[in-house]
Amino acid sequence: MGSAALVVRLVLADLRRHKAQAAMLLLAVTVATATLALGLSLRGVSDALYEQTRAATVGPDVVALSGVTGAEATEALASLAESPEVVAHHGPYRIVYADLTARGSLSSPVVVHGFAAERGAIDRPLVTSGAWVRAGGTVLERGFATALGVGVGDRVIIAGRAYPVVGIAVTAATSIYPWAAQIGPYGGASDYSGLAWMTRADARALAASRDLPVSLALDLKLRDPAATESFREAHRGLPGRINFHSWQFKARQDAVILRNSQPILVAGSWLLGFLAVAGVAALAAGRAVEQTRRAGLLKAVGAGPGLIGAVLLTEYLALALAGDALGLVIARLAAPVIASPTASRIGDAGGPEAGTVVAATVLAVAVAVLSSLRPTVRALRTATVTALAGTAHRPRHRPWLTALSSWLPTSLLLGLRLTARRPGRAVLQACSTATTVVMIVALVTLHAQPDRGYGLDGSSALPNLRGVHDRRLMLAVTVLLITLAIVNTITFTWTTAMEARANMAIARTLGATPGQIAAGLSTAQILPSLPGAVAGVPVGIGLLSLFAAGNSTGPPASWLTGAALATVLATAALTALPARLAARRPVARVLSAESAT
């Protein structure tokens, strides 16, 4: 049998014996790599969706907008259409600024584009539901319609007039909802507005009925689509207060809604990666004795260090790479939803780019190597006779500590002894708790920010999509992180119980009850969690200060205190069951098994 086949058979046999540990590693790597891949892919996905929407709707390269109407503005726009750089144009057309009410109470500013019933050569909105504009009806932009919760056949009120919704469409001539205004009476491209289309006659009548603000727009297709900046510079200073919005500007504006999403996902992925390392390291440490004995058996039959190292590391690397592949698939499926929360764009997001795949794979391999390298090196360095004998390590005797511990309750004494004998694991537990608190602090801080709805005064009934998106994303990352933290806490408790089963059995022969043993095992996890929870609050506040806006609002102190306290209480509850199960193992069976080995 070749070395490679031997390694594969040994690894598969080990995976069958340790299904729970394998599932934990796979879960940890999957959520960490999926989150990282999503964070790194967002900007590329947003650009890809814009490009596909632009191609499907024959989007313009430049939109020229005049803040005034009249003969001078119309002539200035017409002169642009005659420029040698322009190969096609649409317009000028009228933009009317009004208010829209839907479903009785939902209200929002809206810009109404007056279009012909027959769409032109460029800027051809793609109807995704219903039909194109007709007299007396309106077509709503899909992101706006989704936010309003209206569809074809519903009626909306624009500037006091009722119009049936005859269609839903998408376009690349404006930014995604809620930034359809571009220019206008309220400031410009960052105004919160939805988009609707009407016939030219209906748009003209709408503006005249209420003396509404109006501007003019002209869509342009350039001979060189990349030359938008030079085109703008060449025509700067035209009369009529002409503004130019390029397709590159609209693509950048689309990504504004994701401004907070990428830091949330990337930072969350590193926190998840750390928790993955901590949990898998605890599993590897719990199997250290078994792995050392396994290495001794392989040495006894003539295996070299390379083969032994391959057997011990391949299991972790194989699971990490499988989790990496699964995480990339999840990122590929979830990217369109996360990158386009407004439904204003269409298309396929495509797979993660090569750089994203490399970064996610590096994270997966780092989790596997950092978790398993130390136990593997220890197993390789242990002499064959020592590894097969399984000699127990004699603990160091400290008289002052023994005298001090005699005054402690039995449960606390057992917990302190378990913690003191495993300082590395205590540090991991403290860091795991601190990481969890950091993410919870970030979540409650985000929820403490005041809601700024879409409307001229910030009090519109329509919610702020970017705020809602950020909250949902933060909640999802926090849930994933808490899930890993729960798995880690149970793993720490069970691993500690298995390693200390002989000591706990001896303690029971000396009079300790199963309840005291269970309480001691729980205490061993709670003691390091306390400083971790306390440290997590200021660390979380400090990290958030690097990303928070200047006008952000801090959460109440009671929320932060409650987050730290709830984390410690949750740790105590999670450790209760595995500790109780471990404490009820028969003493005679445990001591017999230890003496047999």
C-alpha cells in the first residue's frame, strides 16, 4: 500500500470515529470563509449587477441635467446631442418633483420622468411586471415599488392625483432606490426619492396642476464610454446650469448602500475565524493524548516523521478545505441578496473573484494549521516508548496554593484547580467570551442609532434601507458568532471533563458529590469568562470608534452591562448539561479504564 493511500485510509477511519469534532471544524470554517468571501465580494458584485442592468436597459453613458427649464436650457442640452463624441441620445425629457402616497399612509418624495410610449434608442427601462407607460397610468421603479409594497394594479397618489400602477421596471439611468433625484429642489443626488414614469403629456399636466418643480434631462451615448470625464470637461460652463452624471458615478452611488456592509462582514469573518481557531484548538488539545499514542504506534511500525505529520494534519486540512469550498458556495448564493437590497438591479452576481478565493482559502488553512500544529509537533517529539506508555504528567506542588485552597468551597476549589492546570485553555475561553461580547456590543450600538427614514424631514413612513440592511447583516453575523461561541463553550467543558475524569473520579472517592463535580467543571469555564466579558465591552467600544460616524449615538450603559452579564450567565447555563453528564460517569468504570491504559 502506498503512503498516500495509507494516509487517506487512516484519515477516513479517524473521521468516522470523531464525527462530532469533524462537524464542528467544518461548521466553523464554513461560516468564517463564507462571511469573509461575502465581505470581499460586495463591491465587485454591486458593479456586476449595475453593468448587467445597464446592458439590459441600454443605459446612457452620461446623463446631462439642467436645474432650470426654458429655451436656454433646452438649447444647451440640444447642443450636447450634436457633439461629435455623441452617437445616440434620448430627450430632453421632463423630470417633475412631487410626493407620492401609497396604501393610504406610506409617503415618499418621487421624481416623475416624462417618457414617450415608444422607448428610444437608449435608456430603455426594462419592464419586469405589467406594461410600459400609457395615458393616465404610471410605471414604478422596481426598488421603489418593493419598498412601498405595491404592484401592478394598485393605485398611488402623486401630487394629489390617483394613478393606477400599470407596470414595474428597472433602469440604469438613475442610481438605485432611494437616490433617483439626481438633481432637483432638495439638493441633489443624495436626496431620498423614488422613481416613476409617465407619458410626456401626463408629466406636463402633473407639473402644471400644482406648479411643481421641474428640471430637464438628456441621456447620451458616447463613442467612447470610458471618456465621460473628458466629455464633461469639454462641455463645462454651458448655460442652463448643466450637471453631468456619468455611468461610473452611478455605479459608485450604488455601492453607497453597502458602505457599512463590507466592514461588518470582513471584521466579522476575522472574529469568526478566531473563534474557529479557539474551538478547534480545544478539540485538538483534548485529543492530544490519543494523537500522541497514535504517533507512537506509527513510529513502532516504522513510519517516519513526514508520514506521521501528514496523517495528523491531513484530517484538519481536508475538513478545512471542504469548509472553504462550502463557504464559497454559500457566498456565491447569498451575494446577490446582500449586494442589492433594494431590488433596483437585475442580473447574475457571478462567482467570487480569484483574490477572494485565495483569501478565504488562506483563512481556512490558517484555522486548520493554527489549531492542530502544536499537538502534532508534540506528538512527533514524544519518544515512542513514552507515547505508548501514556505516562501521566505529575503536577507541580505548590504548598501556598494548597493552603489557600483549603478554605474554598469544594466546587470552587475543583474549578480553580482545573483552570490553573490548563492556563492556555483558560486564555482561549476568556478570548472567546471577549470576542462574543465585542460583537454583541457592536449590535446593540447599531440598534441604539436613531432611525432616519426616507423623507424630507427624516420622518417618512418608509424605513431607511441602508440602516435596515446593516442591522440585519450585523444580526446575522452576531448569530453566527454566538453559535460558534456556544459550540466552543460546550467543547471546552466536555474536553476539560474528559481530560480530568480521573481526577474527578478520585475527588468523588474522597467525598465530592456529582453536583459538586458538575459545579466545579462549570466554574472552570465561568472563571475565565468573567474577565473576558468585562474586557469585551471596552474593546468593542474602541473598535467601533474606528468605524463610527461623528454623530453616532452610544448605547446606554445598562445595555452594555446587560450584554456582559448575559454572556456570563449563558456560559454557566451552557456548561451545566455537559458538566452534569460528565460528573455522573461511574467512578469504578473511570478508574478501571485509567488503570488499564
